[in-house]
Amino acid sequence: MLSWALTFLIIAIIAGVLGFGGIAGAATSIAKILFVLFLVLFVISFFVGRRRG
């Protein structure tokens, strides 16, 4: 999931440099959502793993 967030971030940077503002904004939003989702799942799996181990 983190790799998808980085992919959309790179797409956003490239689109921003080339002047495609709409695509860059959409890709940035998707990257932010995926990164937050990754962090939430990481924290949940971290705490669940500590309880079992």
C-alpha cells in the first residue's frame, strides 16, 4: 500500500511539473489517503502483534 502511495505521489509531482493541475491535485489526494490508511493499518497491526507475542 505504501508503494501505491509513493506511485501516486510521483505521478502528482510529474503532472505538476508538466502543468496538469487537476491530475496533480487528484493524485496528491489519493496519495494522502493511501498514506494515512497505511499508517492506520500499520499501527493496528503493530499493537495486535504485540498482544499475541
